[in-house]
Amino acid sequence: MAQFDRLTVFNTVIEDGMVPLFYHADMETAQSLVGALADGGSRVLEFTNRGENALEVFRALVKYCAQFYPQMIIGIGSVDDAPTAALFLAYGANFIVGPTFNPEVARLCNRRKVAYMPGCGTLNEIANAEEYGAEIVKLFPGNAAGGADFVKSVLAPRPWSRIMPTGGVTPEEDNLRQWFSAGVTCVGMGSKLVRQDWIAAGNYAAITELTRSTLALIRQLRAE
């Protein structure tokens, strides 16, 4: 069962402006990554459902966060269907993120009042997802779907839409400036933040520092 209600999840995502995401099959490594992100100031984490061990690792991470990082809101990503969503909800997912929009997942999450951020790549998909209650839609893949210019074009006639690009988002100032100037609500960031070379080297301090500096940069860009 979700520890955080839907309003808390959405408000935290909007306030932070960034949702870090990663997958790792090794439990100890995953725990270290949670600590690195939390120490850097992130209050939200998307663990992606991209490996055979994902459910077991996720279940253990939920318990780990509850004990050591109770402020961390952990959700599950790469969810395409309602049965998979229901399974992860049973193990404590606080939000669901999908690469695509699935109305059955939307209905399930609405019944449980759990945040659902579906993947959309066109204006029609965004409008359809919002009709099913999607408060924030994931623009995916963000760069291939049109980038910042697409976001501007969508928000011109639909300023109420809240968009989170994932894919093509980096911690560099120029990149983040383009996205936030275009009007995104937040960004999803994976391998450009949780870098594989740093994981391999056990350099979790670098991930912590990049998380901290990226969140600060987002705050700065929003204030401009």
C-alpha cells in the first residue's frame, strides 16, 4: 500500500522539479543509490521495472526507504499494464510511471488515488491521458518527441497541461534552461544523473553532489 497520498506525491514532484530514475539488480547497489540521491536532496525516486529482479529489489527498497529514508517517495516506472501496476502497488509503490498511456492503469490508480504519470508523445495522447485524470504526463522520449519546442507548442493552447520530459534531459544548464523556459513542470533524469561509470567505481558521492547541484540549478532557473 502507498505510504504517500496522491496529492503529496504530485506536490513534491512539482516542488523538486526533478524525478531521478534508475534500475539496478543488485540490492546493495540500489540501496547505495537511494542514499546518494536522498543525501543530494531528492525526495522522489522512480525505480524502473527493467529487469527480472525488479520486483524483488523494489520490494526491499520500499522497506529500506521506510527505515532509513522515510521522506523518500519511491515509485515504479516502465509499467505498461494494469496487472503489473497492481503488483507493484501491493508492494508499496507510491506512484506509477509508464512509457505509454494505458486507460486500465489510469482506472486502477484512480481507484486507489495513486499518482499515475503516463508516457505520451503527441498532443492527442496528452489530451486523452488528461481526460483519464493524469495530472502530470511524461513526454517520452522527450528529445525524439519534439523536445522543448514541442512543449512550447502544446502549452500555447493548453497552458493547464503539466509535462515531464524524460529522455534527452541532462544536468547541463543549457539543457535544463531550454526545458524549463519552454514551461515543463519537472524533468525525469536517469543515466545522465545516475551515471554508470560512477556506479561501477562506487563513486556515490559524485551522484550526491550532482543531484544537489541539479536541484539547485532547477530552483535558480525557475526563479529567473
